[in-house]
Amino acid sequence: MSRLASFRGPSAPSSSPVPKANPNTTPKGKGKANSNPKSPSSPGRNVRGGSVEPMSPPAVSGGVLETTYHRKLRSMLLEMRTCCRTWEDLIDHDGFRAIQRLVDARTDLDNQLAQVPGGGLPRSRIVGPKLASMEERIRELDTVIAKLRKQFAKMNSIVDSLEALLSDAHKTKGWAWVSQEPLWTTWTLEKFVTEIPGLLAPHRRSLDEHAGLVEEVRSHDTPFAAAKEAVLRWAAPGTLEDEGWDARWEDLCDVEVDKWDPR
């Protein structure tokens, strides 16, 4: 029986030639599947551990998106506080110590001279060392006044910088922004800039008062009662107790200025 015979008889040969198989051709459907390329992550997302996480929004301060004007104002207010605190230290510590030691040295000299017999001379050198100590105390007082003048000049410079900041904000943000829109809580930039110069007048009075006390005790012929009175006036609370930084501004800034550093 012929090999071409089938159950139903021989099959008719095809008129189309059978194409020669290409050994390099991969059969359809059996090749390696092409993997889809990873799509780049969107700029607003982070990919971590196969999961997509949204990026956090820009940091804001107390719900307020701070501008350069916010940061500069805070910096200037802190600088003003430093000047006021330095002022208080100069008066309460350096100045008071110097004027008290000056009066004590004069009192000590008077007491030692009073113990010398009438018409006699002291057995040891008393006047020279005491006078040298007094002159040193006077130089210390002059240094305190010079430092107070320097702090006062800094305070005036800060006020000038605040006014320049207000002018610049007016040009870039508009008058409504500087005069009506609160920076953090309720105070506007204009409110801060117009109120802070109120610190200058009481500090000027304090400077004049203490400079006058130094002149009162400068002469070694100053009577003891007058010198003692000058010490008491130096130590007495002045206008800064009610009109200084801690009395009027520290608590206010703690409420009105975000990220304030209460110290």
C-alpha cells in the first residue's frame, strides 16, 4: 500500500511549494515576552519599596508661608532684643559694680586717714594706691557709658533697617499687604515698624541719666553723701522697668512672631 494512502484515499498534492524553514526564526507565540519599560515616576511622587508616595508640601510656619520680609523682621527684632538686654547688663552689673567700688574706695580712704593722729603722717602708703583704684573705677564707668552709646547707635540702625524693609515691601507687595495683612497673628509689618522706635526714647533718657551720674562722682572731692546718693540712683529702677524690652515687647513677640525664641 502506498504511504500516501489514507483512510479516505490518497490526498491531492498542493500546488504551492512549502517554504523552507529558517532555523533562526522563533516560532510565533513561543518567543520571550517583551517586558514593558518602567514608566518614569512623576515629579510629584516618590517611589519607595515598590509603592508610590506623594511628596510632602512645602514647609510653612504656623500655617503662614513666610517671605523674606517675615524672616528679616524676626531677625531684626531678635537683634533689637540683644541690644536691650546688653544695655541692662551694662547698667545692672558693670556700671553698678564700678560706681559702688569707687564710692567704697573713697570711703575706705577717708576712714584710714581719720585714724592718723592729728598732724602726723600715715605709716604706710595709703593715698597713692587708693587714688589709683579710684581712677580705674572712673575709667570703667567711662567704658560703660561708651558701650551704652554704641548700643544706642545700633538700636537706631535697626530702626533705619526696619523702615527700609517696610519701604521695600511696599514697592514689591503693595500698601495693602504691609498695612492690612497680618504677618503671623494680628500685627502687620507696618505695625511692627511704627511701634519699635518707641524703645529709643526711654533708652536715650537712661543714657543721659547714667552719664550724668558718672559726672557727679568723677571728682575726688565729691562729698560722701552726694556719692552715696548717686549709687542709690544708679541702682534704682528707671524708665526701662516700664518701657524697656521685657516690659513691652517680649510677651508680645512670643504671641505675634512665629518661631520666636523666648529667652
